[in-house]
Amino acid sequence: MATRVLSLRRKFLYAATLSGVVVAVLAGSLETALRLSGYGYSSHFFRKATLPGGGQVWRENRWCT
């Protein structure tokens, strides 16, 4: 049975695709682990804030963006 020889262009395409997938999986795993452990700032756009008088209001979350 004869094996096909891959062209250099196709080898680079496979290597780039594999590298991109590996980096995306590693970054996604790290992000998931950090979020599950509660590390970092909240990603919600609004947050509750307490006024000096004791009332609560919704404010923008500066750390969201």
C-alpha cells in the first residue's frame, strides 16, 4: 500500500490549525478554571452598589469592559 506524501503547504496548514486549536483549548481551560474558582472581576455589565444612606442602586461595572 502506497502512502501519500503531503505537500509542504498542506503540512503548514495542518501545523497552523493544530497550533490554533491547542492554544484555544488551553486558553479556554484556563479561563474556565479561573471563573469557576471565583478569581478576577465580575463579567456582568451592571453591579449593585450601596448608597451612604443604605439604599441600593444598579451601577455600571467598570471592570466589565
